[in-house]
Amino acid sequence: MRWPGPAKAGQAKAAMCDAVQVVKALDPAGSRLQKVWGHTLYHLDDLQVERRCQVRALAPTPGPGSLPLPDAAAPVAFPGNSCHSSSRGGVGAQASGAGSVGQLLAWEADWASLPWPDVFKPKAPPAKDRRAVLDYRGGETVALARLKYYLWESDLLATYFDTRNGMLGGDYSTKFSAWLAAGCLSPRQIYHEIKRYEQQRTANKSTYWVVFELLWRDFFRFYAIKHGSRIFFETGPIASTSHSCSPPSQPSLGHLLLVVYAASLGMAPEPGVAYTSVWAGLRCGVG
């Protein structure tokens, strides 16, 4: 069962290559890239203590002068984008050569300068669909505005459990997933904001259930980290051959939802393969 769709192989390698370019750009200016684990509710290092695992507190918001940045006038070299075609654009290709740290920090990408692969570069920016119930925009500012709206301005959080399976409108569910996936919104930030809401407004099944969904999200992420690409093997992550791991030829809606999980993990080459292999991973590797 194979469905049409662009292959996503190589995206992880491209992201790693971009990180290397960032390090090369920062190193001559005396700065360094510090990676912070923040895309799950629970920290990876805390999972060793199973029953006492707690959600960590939020890191303090950086203020002026709190980041270890060199002087804005310090020179910095912008390396060419050696990992990708020069036509991809981006800061490496746009500002190749010498500049200052201030220029680097002030640089903002427009649609044309985003690092598109040559074969997938759109001809024009996407037009807003009049049927869309929510105007998704990227970035932390918009994500925090959605969080504030859903909890404090509308009290929609208090009825989440009753409305979460709706299909129409922009308010039947949180709609946090896109910002979570892109790193614009932290699951820990959502958790602590919900706890504050429970203290100041109400605590009920709905407030509990949003946190439960974040835990469900953690499960699949950590499961993928543990088993890697084996979750997409026909025999599953434990290489079981004791029973069939093949999905039904006519999948139900529930089975098709496995494709959503595969896409969220970003590891499946195309939807058809995602459906077949995630079915195998979950059926043969969990239980």
C-alpha cells in the first residue's frame, strides 16, 4: 500500500548540517552553540527515576545582557551554505562573507530566502484559504497568544474534554500541536500554565486531559528515541515473527490515524510506508 507524497529522507541530515554551519559562524566571534532539551514534557535525564519523575520548572526568560553574546560590532564570518545548493538562500547564502554579530541578529528571512530545497521551492507564498478557521502563523509570540486565549481569555480549557473530538471550528481543541512541533511552544510551558489555571480558575477532567495528551505525546517521542528506525520495520522493533504485523488492506479510520503519529515523528519516508510500518511497530513492539 503506497500513497503519493514527497519523500522526506535527508531532512534530519540537512538540519544537522545547518547546525554545523551555525557553530562555524559563531565560533570566530567567541560564542558557542548550547543545546537545551525542551521538546518533551519530561526531561530525558529525569526518566531514570520512574516514580519520582517531575516536570521541571521553566527556564528563566533571558533579559538584556543575560545571553553570552559578543559585542554587536564584533566581526563574524558567514560561511557559504556548503551542505546545500547555494540557491536555497538563507543566512548562509544571503550573507556569505564577513559581517557583524549585530547584522546576524537583525537578519530576518522573507519567503524567498527560506532554505527551500531546489525541487520543492514554491513559486509564490501560500495564499490564505477562506475556509480556514484558524490563521496559523509561526513564532513564539503567536503561540503564546493562542495559549493565553485558550486558557485565560476564553476558558475553553475548562470544557476541553467535552469538545476535543469536534471537527469544525477553531476552538473545539487546543490547536497547540503545530507550535509544539515547530518548537515555538514548550510542553512544559503549557503544563505550568495549566497548573496556574487550576489554582486560579478551576481544576477538572478537562484540565487533566490536556496534560494527559502531552504525556501521550511524550510516550511516542521517547518510544521512537529508544527504538529508532526499527519502529518502521515490517517485524516491529522487537523483530517478532510470531504473528502477523501486516495492516489490513482496507484500513479503518483508527488505523489511518497511525499515519499522523508517523508524520509527527518525522521518520517515515512517505504516508503509505508510514501506515504499513507504524502499524507493524505498534502491533508487534508494544504489549
